Amino acid sequence: MNRICVMFLTLGLMVALNSPLFSQLELPRKSPVAKTANTIGYTEIEIVYSSPAVKGRTVWGDIVPYDQVWRAGANEATTISFSTDLMIEGANLPKGKYAFFLIPQEGDTWTAVFNKTADQWGAYQYDESQDALRIPVGVKTLSNPEERLTYSIVEQDLDLGYIRFGWESKVVYLRFQTDLLNTVKQKIDEAIAKAPAEDHWKVYSQAADFLADSDRYTDWALNFANQSTELFDHSSNWWTKARLEAKKGDYKAAVESAAKAAEVGKANAEDKFYAGSKERIEQTVSEWKTKL
């Protein structure tokens, strides 16, 4: 009799759990979906992942086993998308959307995996033959443990940055570099082809001003500034040239270029750049003169 009662109770519970009432109940995930994105140079990067919490558990070597491919999150495999080709830790990776996995190990080096099968649940159907890139990455110990797993994308220069993964006591940095300079040169060629000849100086001036923000591209920026001033005299391109010369430590040339910027700016009543920058230019030139 008891056995029959248990059987009917079990059957009733199964029916209840599969009834419309239960099947329509939507609850937040215990590991909520998170997204982070950034644009470095021309490269758009997006990471979509689920963010588990520690909740007092032992993470490394327990709920996340060592020496096994791990989804680097929860639920679906973490995905990372790149809009252009780039280099990750010095290795080439074509543009695209990838499933991202980590292989944790007990030492201070893990393995990072970018797999071409982007949409998959966990790592249960992981196929190593679909790996686009597999690289060793350093892992560090956090002084302040982090309850929830998080990713971030950090810019370090116009074409440099890193992806940060952190959870519990561990943090991993994946450093990347985009092909900014070649893309800039390509964009210049495209703009020159479309622009009227009288506007070509603007194209080179814009490129010079953009690259001037990076210490690694000063020579290229100055080259574009020179091409601009050879085509047309304007206070803005001469001032960009002056700033780049000062950046290289050639303050004599910088002062001369700044004087040219002031000369052409004063001669052109419609030069709004000089009108709005005159005080800043004069102050900066005064500082440069102390270094001659």
C-alpha cells in the first residue's frame, strides 16, 4: 500500500512540475548574463558571459577542476568577438566571434583557448580541432578576492590593451594589439581618393593629430603633419607639427612651427582654430622657449 502511495505521489509531482504553471515560471539566473565592450582603435571588442558567484565554495581545483577545459564563466560558453584581425599575446587571431575557454592549472600559467564554435553550452561539446588559437597565459593571485566573475577590456594605447578576467582569488590578463597603423594608412588613401585636391591637407592633418596621442607613433604623425603643411598653410596643421617636434625634443623647430601657425592664423580672419587656441599656443611656446 505504501509503495502504491509513493508511486502516485511521485507521478503527481512529475505532472505538476511539467504543468503550464511551472513551465511558464521565469526566474533570474543564479549566474546572470553580463556583457562588456570597448573599441580600441578601429577594433570593436565584445565579451558576453555568465557571472557565477563564489558563495563560500572552493573554486579552483573543486567546482572548477584543474587541467580541464572550462567555459570561463557559467551556462553557455563565454564568447569574445573582434571586428578586425589582431594579435593576442603576440599570436595572430583573425576577426570573428569565438567561444572562450580557460584551462586552469595549479601553477602560475593557464591556457587560454579561442574556439571557432562560438555558440555552445559550457564545454560539453568542445572540439579541440576547432581551436583558432591556444596560448599560455600568466595567472596572478588577487590580494582582495572577487565574489563574482567579471571581464573588462582596458585600453592602454591607440592600438594596445588587455582583457582582464577575475574571479575569487585569480586574475588573468590577455594582452592584445590591433593593426592600427596600416588601417590608418588605408583610410588616408581612401579619403584622398574621395576628397577634392584642395582638401588633401586636411586628411593628413587629421591623421597626424590622431596619432599624436601615442608616443609610439610620433614619427609617423610628424610625417603626416609635414605632408599636410607642404600642401597648405593653416594654423591647425602647423600647430600639430609644432607639438610633434616638441614631443621629439626639437624645441627650436617647434617654436618656429608655432610661429608659422600664429602667422597664418592672424592672416586669416576666418581661422577659428587659431582664434580659439591663441592663448594656449602662446603659453605653450613660452614653456618651450625655456628649454632651448
